[in-house]
Amino acid sequence: MKEVDLIPIPIDTLHIGTFVQDNIYAHDSSQLLIKAGTFIDDRILERVKHLNGGKPTVFLAGLPLKSLAMPQDEMEKRRKALEKATGYDKIADEAVDYLSETAKNKSVDPVKLKVISHMLSNWMGTASSAIVLTLVNALAPVDEYLQRHCVNTAFLNGLMGKWMGLPLEAVSRLALIGLLHDCGKALMPHSILNEHRRLTVVEYEVIKTHPLHSYELLSDFPEDVRFAARGHHEKMNGTGYPDGLANDAIPIESRITAISDIYDALVAQRAYKEPRSPFNVLALLKRIAGRELDERLVNLFLTNIPKELIGKQVVLSNGTVAYVREIDYDDIEYPIVNQFGERLKTNETLYCTSMY
Ligand SMILES: [Fe+2]
């Protein structure tokens, strides 16, 4: 293998639960440490550290042929395989059921929701941040948006809880709020939800009623859970809806859900918009922190997410693939990437468009 094909990455970026997309070689490139397509578990991680002789760097093998983005159907195949391997597909199926039942019965049944919240709780107890972000950042079909958005918001809320050091019970409660926050959308007209253009002012006013619908549909749930769902579009400066609450009057669970909600909605592919890259969305969150979002919570998000993006593959705006190498907090939108073994600073003309 030519040296140019080997990309150095810090060994610290290999976590338990990381899905390795390309072969990983030892620091002196002499030995294959992890085969592509492997999930790292504690045994593999120990072995890799041992074989790498305590050195801080390993090498990722990126073949030049793979540096052009793979066809859409191949990406889709990989996404589905990952969702199956991680059990994401089962939770997403449950979310489809819960949303259709909610639309049919005009209420969310807490007993039925027990199964899915149990699955979520198990998931949050074992899944690594890296896996959650790989799943959330993967591009998926637009018609699956609502159910995936509920699941992804649940996962991101759960991660926030973990980063805050909360016990699993509180992490699971946050994940449940993420899952439920948009249930009111199940009552919105399909014609508006799946519209392939930007909404008109009138349509937007209809959509803006969904947090109130979420609150009503959750009538069998504790008041604090209902209120947390109701408040996920409130803004710190009081310009949000439906109640125009500001600062600490907005429940902390709503402030957390607002961040998870925006992140997932913007990285997703929607009927009326292209997906944004995680870096672009992180930069946006940073810009609106303080005014719209809770600054301390955004900082928590911004200090934890980039760690999980190092070493991951991204598609650049010229259609080629690169590896994320360094992310500077002060220039979060334009990370340094590695392509064909060369360091490359992304910028306004050559930037990351999506995760690979
Ligand atoms: Fe919403």
C-alpha cells in the first residue's frame, strides 16, 4: 500500500461502539489492527492499544478510488446495514407505530409508549456518542423524516443528559421528551407536512400550533413532560412560541430539546431543502446561542459533538471524500480535513456538505 493512502488519526478517536469504515493500521503501518466493517468493543480496543505499543497515532487506509463519493444507492445500503446492526431500525419502526396511533386516537397512550421508552433507555445505556452521531448525521429518505426526527431528537437529548452527568433515569426521561416533543405534528395536514416548497405564512401559522397539540395529546402524561414538549420552540429572548416564555421560565428539558431539534432538522434531507453539514449547523447554533438558545447548553453541545466527528469521512463540495482531522472551536464551520494524505483547510468555496 502506498504511503499516501494512509491517513494518521489519533488513537483516542477509536471508542467502544465506533463503526470502523476502513482498515486501521498500526502507527508504523506494518500491521492491520482493525478490519473495515468492525464495531469496536472493549476487547478490540484493548488489543489495538497493546499492538500499537502505546503510540498516540494509528493509520486509516483511504484508497484513492474511494475518494469520490459513492453512489446514492450504495450509501443507502450502508445506512440500512448500520441501522440494523445497531437496532436503530427497530426503534424507528416503533416510532412509526406510535405516531400513526397518535394521529388515529388523538392521544398518546402511555402504556403503549412504555415499550419504546424501555428500548430507548436500553439504547442510551449502551450506545456510544459516536454511534448516535453517525446515525443522526446519515442522510435518509425525506418521507421518513418525522419518525426519524423523533428518534434522533430522543438520542441527542439523551446524549446531552449523559454529557451533563445525569443518572440513566434522567437521561431516559430526556430521551422520552425528545421522542414526544413533535407528536402534535401527527395531527398536522399531510399536505403541509410533506410540501416540497417553503410554507406560506398561513401554512406556517398552522404548523406553529403543533407544540400546543403535543401538549394536548400528552394529557395522560405528567404535567412536567407535557410542558417540556410544549416549550421546545420557545426562545431565550422571549420571541418563540406558543407562550413567548424567556430564559429560565422555559423548562430546561425544552431548552435541551430545542438544540437537538434544530440540529437534527437542519442536517436532515427535507422535501423543501438540502441537508446542511454538521459543521454548518454547529456554526449556526453558536451564532444563535444566548439570543435564542441557552448558551451554556449550546456550549456543552459544541464541546462534545466535534470530538465525535474527528476521523469521520465527509463529502466535500467538489464531490470528493475526505477525513475530518481538526476542528477549531473558533472556526467550527470549516474543519481541517485530510485528503490523499494531504492536510486541507476547508473554506467558503471548498467545504463539507455531509457526512459520508
Ligand atoms: Fe417542533
